[in-house]
Amino acid sequence: TLTTGFFRARLDAAGSTTSKMFVYADSAGAPGALLATSGQITITQTAETIQSYPFTGGAQISIVSGTTYWIGAAWDDPGAVSVGG
């Protein structure tokens, strides 16, 4: 069961931004149906940090071994966050 997702991100400048993580099914090598949305977090670090996104209640999904999923993150100011690999 997915309870927490992780994404490496940092702010380009001091401040904060809110963010959520999304999990999609695979559809022929592209994102398909939306399966889960995490709770909202606040990012405040200017150093690249692994962010923890909580999936609770109905947002928790069962992860199936050998199945492809697409994961993304969104934040409230597209110019504020840099993401890492």
C-alpha cells in the first residue's frame, strides 16, 4: 500500500510553496487514469531535499509488483521549485 511518496525538490529562493504528488496508471507508455493524490505539503528548503508526500485514507492505493506507474508533483508557483533526479 502506498502511504508516502518521495520527490527531490528545492526552492530557487527563500520563501515557501505548497505541493502535491499524483500517481497515474500507465496507458501504453503514457500517463493514464489518475489513481491517487497526496495530501498537500509545504516546501521551504532552498537546498535540494527529498520531500515526503503523505497518502492517507482513500488516497492510499495498492502497488502491484511489475506494474508501471507514472508519478508527478505540482506546486502553486511554477517558477519557485527546482526538481532533481
